Amino acid sequence: MKRVCVFCGSNDGTVPGHTDLAIELGQLLAQRDIELVYGGGEVGLMGTIAATTMAAGGKVIGVIPQGLFSTEIPNEAITELHKVPDMHARKSLMYALSDGFIALPGGLGTLEEVFEAATWTQIKLHDRPKRVVLLDRDGFWDQMTNFLDSVVDAGFIRSGNRDIIHHANTPSDALQLLTEVNEVEGITSLN
């Protein structure tokens, strides 16, 4: 696996553990020589994971829409920064650059990215199978995973498609879940 896209908040949130988790994930990505693809901002959890990955010797690719420059400050201190015209271009490029997705806690933008990445996998818009892993250790994503299970029970998501979105409590477990789906398909990196 060459690159992982991390969705996360442009705010820090109110739980200090979320920042700690972003730091741990950024350090692990750098240690494993996995490039970080993210939303390109320098604030919030986004800024934390980017700064941590860079400080640990990793590579970071940011993708930010020009229209967000007033609220999300572009991070110029990363390996590569793509400035795109809009959110659609942002997500499309982030998805194309990535081998899988991890979602740290975040708000509406994070939720949108999680569901769009999963939907693109479901309808095979990605060039290969991808997985989305919800990462927390304090129960942040518990209600989401319970909701997804209830949607399966209600007959609106097939169980095979429910398997696109997983949950992990540690960065190492999250990367293992992404590696497993790529190994099943014989994918080791982007070419």
C-alpha cells in the first residue's frame, strides 16, 4: 500500500484523545513509508496529522479547493499541495491518489467523504476495491456503525456492501484492514 487518504476534522474537537490519535496515525504512516493524502488544510486534526507525518519523515499530499482558503488555510509546508477549483475536484483527486481511506473524527465534511468514498466503491467508480475504516478509541463512530447495521437490517444496504466500511480502535488495526482488502485483490500500490 503506497498511499492512504485520511478524512478528518478541520477543527480539533473537544476530546483531546482525537488529537493524540491523529498524531499516532501520522507517525505510523511515516514509519511504514505510506504517503498521507488529506484535505490540504493546516488547522484542526487535518493540520495535526499532516504536521506529524512530515515531522516523522513521511510524505504528505494535500488537496484543497480554492474556495475554502478563507476557512481552511492551505498547508504550504507539505510534500505536495494541489489547489483545485471545488469540492468535487478535491474528492475526485483524493480518491484517485489513494489505496484506501481512514476516517478520524470529524464533522459534516468528513461524513460526506466517508459515504461518498464508500458509495464509489459500491458502484465500482474506483479503479479497484477500496475500504473505508472509521478510526477511534472512544466510541466516536459507534452510533455510525450501529446505524449502518440497522440499514442492512432494513434492507437498504446489502451485507457485502456493508463490509466496505469497517471500524478500528488503533492506527495499526486500521492499516491492517486496508492492507487485507488490497492483498485479496493483489494490489500492493498505485502504479
